[in-house]
Amino acid sequence: MEAVLQSRAFLNDAKRIIIKVGTSVVNENDGRLAPERLGALCAQIQALYSQGIEVILVSSGSIGVGRQHLSTRISVNSSSADLQKPQAEIDRKACATVGQISIISLYNKLFSKLDLTSAQLLMSHNDVRSPESRKQLTDTVTSLLSLEVILIFNDNDAISTTAPYESFGIHWDNDSLAALLALELKADLLMFLSDVDGLYSGPPSDPQSKLIYTYIEEKHGNTITFGDKSSLGTSGMTTKVNVAVYASQGGIPVVITS
């Protein structure tokens, strides 16, 4: 355990942290927002800011929130006969667009109670294709951080494609967005928050699975059996490990936790 603690020594020196907040943290099981969990997270971020630590959020959850909202609206406006028919799947991009407003509204309310100002930045993979756009991103973030604004990033689902981003070779979603931001903004730490304690050797529900405290690709890469992704989210532990390896290869320490 002492070796594990020593391997976490870098946590004490982090001055700029990217936190990717997973759907299972933002949403309840039915897709509604989880204000108590997010309130606790915002309070912890405020505590970090009081210590001079910059925190940048990448938040998922908009699809689940939007789907819950639109499903309720459809049910209320449908006849009993219509409700008996098979319901068509609601477009994910439409869900994300509707849900994003609710999520940012809640974040803004929670941070305002802590006397903090927040800002939303939506990005697609096109926004990091050129050196000019990446420089503009860095300049904007630097300006907002100097004003002590809490930045909340999200994939611009309404216009984003789901194809791998060729220049980086990783699938584009909020996990990879967090990794790319960590590299571009020279973060000291990248954290992935979910409802799982960390990376296990097998599905977390399997009692034989063991928590891996320090992932070594050469040692663990071919030995892990990944479980199913969250029913609410768009990516699972496989994606997180892939982008964590990508970020760590660029010199960014990565922690996967709950």
C-alpha cells in the first residue's frame, strides 16, 4: 500500500485539473439530474479553488436528461391508444440539445450559491483540427481562468460526428474531449468520475475482479475483461482506458475513480 501511496504523490502538486464527470454521476437511473451529487461535487471544486487549484469540467449527461424530458412530454401529449403502440427511439442529438440547457442551468445555480461564476463551452472535433483554433481555445480558457470562472465543456452533440478523429486515432466523445483538453491546456491531472471505484481486472460486479491501482499497459493491456458500459452513458471503461493511455503518453497523469 505504501508503494500505491507513493505513486499518487503527484496529486498533491496538481494546480490545474481536468475532471470528466460521467453520466452516471450527473444522472439518476431514470435520466433525471442528480442535484445532490452535483452539489457535493461543486462544493469540492470550490474547496480546490480556495487552495489556488484550477478546475475545468467536462460534463456528460445531456442525452439522458433530454431523453427523460422529451419522453415525459410525448407521454403527456399522447392519447391512451398512442401510448399502447411501440414508441420510436428519440433522436440522440435532439435529446442532447434539450438536456444541455438543464445541466448547465443546474451547474450555474449550484456554483452561484458558492459565489462562483461558471461558463459553458461546446466543442466538436473540428474545433481542434487547426493550430489557429487550438490557440484560440487556449487563449479563451486562459482568459476565463484568470477571471476565476469555472469552465464546463461538453461535446457539441448536435453537430458532432461519431467517427474516429483521424489525427488522434481515438473515438470522439466526452472522454476523448477531456483527454485532448488536458493535453492542449497542459493540465497537471486528468480525472474520470463515474459510479465505479476505478479500473478492475474484470466486470466490477464479479467478486473475483480486483481493483487495479496502477495501470501498466504492457502488464494489464491483454488481461482485463471489460464489463458493459453504463445504460445511461455513451462510452464505457474500454474507452476510458484508451483515452487514459493516450493522455498518459502525452505526460498527463490520469485517475479513474468515483
